[in-house]
Amino acid sequence: MNQIAKDWIDYEVLDTGNREKLERWNDVILRRPDPVAIWPIENDTQWNKADAFYHRSNQGGGHWEYKKPLKEFWTIQYKDLRFKISPTGFKHTGLFPEQASNWDFMMKTIAQAKAEGKKDIKILNLFAYTGGATMACSKAGAEEVVHVDASKGINEWAKENMRLNHLEDHKIRFIVDDVMKFIQREIRRGRKYDGIVMDPPSYGRGPKNEVWKLENSLYELVHEASKLLSDDPLFLIVNCYTTGFSLCTLDEVMKRAIIQPGTIEVGENLLPVTNQNGILPCGIFGRWTPKKIKNA
């Protein structure tokens, strides 16, 4: 079950090719690396109009070449959600637009559950980055969202997104911690969540230099996180950007790791490409739902 984030207005993939993508973020055009775009660029005229071009270094990392001065940051909107955008030294901008499909699903599921009388909905966002899912779930009416990321700076960015969305009076807990250690503590505390979403990196380090490798840790992560699901849960969503990590592998991990009975669907996150009505693959997702909940 693939899902395509096709409802954007402020964001657009203009073209792809030569392991790059050309994107419009509101009125700013960025040219960034994308390893899955292995086909050639057919017409580079449009590409030369980029406001900024990220050059990858052979030694890792890279740098931005600015064709014109840009603001340090600007904002974009997706439906009722607003986000801060700023080019970083690691090519990222602070948002993964393909995740809009997951935001839509979570917001619809939470709103439906509330309409059916479910109260005190609690959501856990792991490896939460700048909080796209956090803002979506809070705005949809979750009574509490717990946002966990190992980076203090990224959590501060997420708080800026909270303010942009006027969610200061909503209950959002921003926690800087190693995700696995946080999960284990929550299990001991007896805490439960109605929805869990996670976006684990391929490789990373926690706040105390803890090493994380997806292939070594994903089963344990999903298995332990599923212990935090409530008795009346809504969803558990896993996103994966690791190159070469297959849909079948993710499906098998979730089937074996998640304790509660339910339905598992896996697919690719996709973005539409304006040129030639193309499609850009943007990682994979797995979605567990209890059987009584209809999928969006």
C-alpha cells in the first residue's frame, strides 16, 4: 500500500535526476542530493534557476552554494499546519514533506476516535525530529503528545513549530533522551499510549554517545515500543529511510515484534514530481492498526 503526499501547495518537487532533486519550498527553489533519483536529468534549464545548491563532499557532508541571499529561515504550510524551514549543513531543511500522508492518517484517526467518544488520547513520537507528527497529532485533538529526540537543538526547533501552530496551551512534552532508554523507563512506569509513531535513523548516536544501527536494533525497538500501547490503541507507525531495507523485511519485523493482534500494512512514501508527472520514492513505512479500526 503506497501513499503519495499529493496535497501540498507550499511544497513541490519540480524535477529529479542525476541523484538530485529540485524542490520549491514556498517561493524558494533548492537543489539537493537524492540517491534514489538514478535517472538522468532531461532538461537542465530549470535546474539553473535554483536559489541554493547543496554540493555533497567526497569526505562526507557538504556545503550550500547560494545563488542569491536567502532568509535564515522561512515558513511553509500544509493544510492547517505550519513549519519552520531552514537549510542545514547536512542538506536537510527541517521537514520531510512525504510524511504528510502519515500526518493525514493520524489526524483522521484521532479525530474519528474522539468523535466516537474516546478520551485522553496520548501519542508518543519517537526520533521525533522537528515535530511534524507531533504538531499534527496535537492539532487533531490528542490530549497529550510526548516528543522524544536525542538532539536538544532539534527539540528547540520543534518548539518553534509548536509556537507557529499556536499549540502552546496544548500538552506537549519535549524530551531529550536516548529512545530505547526512554521506552524502558516508560515500561517500568506503566505508561501507555494510544498511538506511537517512530522515524528511526539508519545510524545515529544518543545524547551520551550511544550508538544506534537500524539493522541491529529495529526488532527490539518495535517489540519494546509495542508494550506501551494502551488497551484501546489507534496505531503504531514505523518509517524507514535506510537504503536497501525492504518492505518485506519491515513487514516481517512488525508481524513478529508487535504483541497485540491487528492489521499490518507496508508501503512506500512517495512524492509527486511535476516534470513528466513523475514519482519520487522517499523511504518506506509500516502501519499497524487494531482490526476494529478502519484504515484511511
